[in-house]
Amino acid sequence: MGKGEKIFMQKNRVKKAVIPVAGFGTRLFPATKVVKKELFPIIDGDGRAKPVILAIIEEAISAGITEVGIVVQPDDKEIFQNLLKTPPKKELFAKLSPHNQEYSRYLQDLGSKVTLLFQEDQLGYGHAVFCAKDWVQNEPFLLMLGDHIYASNSEKSCASQVLDVYEQVNQNVVSLTTMSAEMLYKAGCVTGVWQLNSILKVTQLYEKPTIEYAQRHLHVEGMPENEFLCMFGLYLLTPKIFDFLAENINQNFRERGEFQLTSCLERLRQEEGMAGYVVQGKCFDIGLPDAYRQTIIDFTSAF
């Protein structure tokens, strides 16, 4: 195999993304009684109103992902099928502007890259990820949160940046952002050692630490005393993660009543190693009322 061929294979290694959206969205009740939070509208940089899930799928496709698995509740199959697989009725299509007719065709093409996966019982985020095991098979994959959208500060999308780091280090990658100590209660946090290429060698992951714990165990050298590295919401993972998730599920090991992901990420780090990368971009959360309201204000102007 020639050197150029080897590089080509490496760059085309990651082709699948997983987006779990099978939760109940209880923090956005009662709106989520009738509309899934992943279908809440946002306005993109082109001024187009679209469901959040479309922005997440487009983020994946922008990174060269060719197959997207969306983990949904079985009862929600028809909703996502209608959005991503079913063309508009002729009467509706005829009333669309030429620009929107073109976008409708684009939407069908996007939908052809999507596979719907099912979480029969809502047993936590880690369990939802595990439901993608058979579809992912033995491949590295991009894991994306279903209630976060992204805007890059560079020419490359946020997801593209994470895949680029994976190609450099050839191991698990967790995307990172800086966060003040006062915000740690809502985020997963990491610590580690900076490498020469400005990539962090992660030495611990910890879910929603107290400020005291973070100051004692999670501070990263060179950062201000009151700032920490927290998870940005994009992960490049090897299929080994499913072994640890399966073990927790089989042993009924739950955290806060559910099967979680972060403790399995920590075991994955111990087993295979993990790199951390501070993304050049912003992450917008739509999972809480105040956060969603702010996203509506800020997201469009982020481009």
C-alpha cells in the first residue's frame, strides 16, 4: 500500500454519526408534550426556520459523515419519518417558493443518509447510545447531543475540527470548551496534560463536579484559577464504548437512576486513551427554556 493510499483510507475512516433524541424533554414541558425538543425551530445563518435536528444532521454532513443514525422512541418514528423521509404533499409543494422547493429536494437527499434507530425504554443517555451498537458495528463514530447546535469560529465546522483531531491522534476524542466554576453543576468536566500540538491528553473525566472537587482535582495547568475544561457535546469514539455500556446495563449499574455515558467514557479513556480538543466555535444548548430563548437570539448572528 502506498503512502498516499494509506492517508486516503485514514481520512475516510469515520463515516457514521449517532444522535440520541429519545428523551422526554421534561425540562421543556409542556411544549414537549406536543413537540419533540429536537423539532423546536431555530433560525439558521441563511434566515431559514428549521427544526433543531436538521442543524445537527447538517453539522455531521459538513464533516464528511455519510450515514447518520438517530435514536428515537418507537412512538416518534412517524414524526421523524415525515420530516426526513416523506416528501411534501403535492398541494404544499406547489405553494412553496422555488427556493423552498429546492430545499425540499435537498431535505429528501439529507433524509436518504439517515437511519432511524429505536430505544424501546428510556433508561438514560448511555442506554440510548447503546441502542446504536448494531448499526454502528465495529467502526469509530461521531456522537452528537440531540439538543446542542454549533457555530464554528473557523473555516471548518466544529464537527470537522473534531474529526481532524481524530485523524491526528487515532484515538478517542472529546470536544471541549472553557467554563467558569459557577457553571460546572451542568456539565461534564475533564482534566489532563497539554501536548505540543495543543491537544489535551485527558487524564480524568468527571460528570457535574462540585466546585470544590474541580478546584482540587480537575484544574488544568495554564488556565485561570476559576476556569475549567468542560465537554462541548461532540465525541469521536471507538466501538469499545459499547462494551462498557453493555457491562453497566447487564449489571444494572445506574447513576442517578439511569445508565449514564460519562463513567463509561472514563473507562474508555483508561483502556484506550483519549484526547481533548478545545473547539474553535460556540455550542448552543436548547435543552432548557432560558438556554433555548438565548439560542434563538444568538444563533443566527453567530455565522
